[in-house]
Amino acid sequence: MRSRAGSSLLGVGAIILAAGLVGAGCGGDDESALTGESAAPDAAAFPDPAGRTLEQIAADEGVESDLVVAPAGQVFQKGQNRLGFGVFTVERVAVADAEIAIYAAPPNKPAVGPFPASVESLDVGAAFRSRSTAADPDAAKVVYGSDVDFDGKGEWRLLALVKQPDGSFTYTAAPSAVVGRFPKVPQPGEKAPVIETLTGDDVGGDLVKIDTRQPPSTMHEDNFAEVVGKEPIVLLFATPALCSSRVCGPVVDIAEEVKSERGDEAAFIMQEIYKDNMVDKGLRGQVEAYNLPSEPWLFVIDTDGNISTAIEGAFSKGELEAALDQVTAG
């Protein structure tokens, strides 16, 4: 993939592929295991850093794991961050049931943690599963998520401890997070940039011009500029057919399902990424207005036009509903 300067966005799939992995799934009778979810394990079940560096924790607590942890994002700010990631074997098989906690530290500094990870399902009811997602064998099915606290800017190295059934641990290093690398991406608490989003009426009802999902989503009823500051908004930047992450399709399906249940509580708007839905033509102006370096992105915005929740990469139905609850009476 080209960098943002080359008018193309990077998704988690590109990060995973760079590590030599894809979310292929287990297949066969094990396929259902990839659509489940579980709460984060108790932090007390993992070792206390006790002033140790990541290297010391790894040396003290176990042996190197055969699992690979692939982060689902690259935008991190000082403070608490949602760190989404996928877990895979070296044989390129997605793992959906690992008990994992993340530890983080600047280079050669004492680590903070543990930050246990939940497992969030990306599955939806059959009525909301698009042909785009159903036809993609590599579409993501779960995402792990940890709430990680970075107390300063710069490089933070990451270590994952994996709890084994016998109570022992294995470890695996994850790519570093660079805190503050993308300061222009809108964050919770900030005013949402006001953008014009095309509606079905703007394209004469030909939704394929503004939506690469098959079939197109129903999230093109409102122009963002006309509803911001008047009602809550679920704004989803995604491109189901062109998404490098294999995540856009599943999250648009999730938003469709939530809209079907709670569409009277907020305006749901899905914004495509590329001009004329062609990568070579560059980014749409709406994407540039939000300074997004990757896809997909979810922004949930309150009635004052302030960003309440921002999620890079994959999110579950439960996470979207929780974000919606924060800006509604739900």
C-alpha cells in the first residue's frame, strides 16, 4: 500500500500482511469459534510489572509464544487508548480464544500493565451480513481490545503475555505504538470537523456511487453538515470493497444492524474513502478533513457536535452500542 501522501490509506490488514499473516480463520467445524467473544480476564491473573522492563518480564515469566499479535491501529494519544489487535499462529490461522494481557514501556524503561484484552465478535445476524463480507474468506471475525494507558509521547514498545491452561505464560512482542504521531486526527472531546456528506438524493438514488458495499448500506439519508449539533451522529469512514484491512465490510454490517434497532436515536452516516470509489483517484475531501491515515474509523458525536468516541479499526456491536449510549438516553 502507498502511504497517505500517495493518497491511499493503511488498514490493519496491511499491517497483518506485512507480518506475513492473514485472518484466514480456522475453517471447517472450528469456524464458529471465530465468531464468539469473551470479557477481558482479571488483571490479577497476570504478573505485576514490579518495576521491570519488558525484556525482564519476558525472561522471568515464560517462554516465547508461537502466536503473533498484530495491532489494528496506528493512532495513539497520551492517556488511555483502545488498543485493538488480531492474534494469529505462525501458520496464518486466526486465534479467537487466547487469554492475553498487554504490557507497555518506552525503550529501556519500566513497564506498565497488565492491560487484559477482551475478545469482541464482528458477527451479525444473517439479514445484515452483506454479500461483500460473506464472499470474503479473509474478512475479520473477531478483534481483541485492551485499554492501554500511555503517559507520554514517543515510542512505546509492547509485550503480550498469553496465559496457558496450566496457569503458566508465554510471551510475544508486538509492533511498537508511537504516541502522538498523528496529532491532527480528531479525538474525543474535540469538535467534529464539519463535512458535507452525499445522500441518496444527491446521486439520484444511485447509491453505488457513494457506497461500495454489496448491497449499499442504508446510511446515506443525512448530510452530516445539516444534522451535526442537532442530534447524535454515528459517522463511519469505510470502504467495504477497497478496504485493505478486511475490516470495513464487517463493521459496516455491524453499523447496519445497530441502525436497524436504534436508528431513531441518531443519524447514521457511512462515508466512502476514495474519489469515485477508485484508489488511484485519491482520498475524498471528507477523509482529508479528518486527517485519517488508516481505515476504517468510527466517530460517535453528541448533540453539541463534540466527538464522544473515536475508534480506529474493528469494533463490535457491543462497542458501538456502548458508544451510542454515551450520547443518547440509552
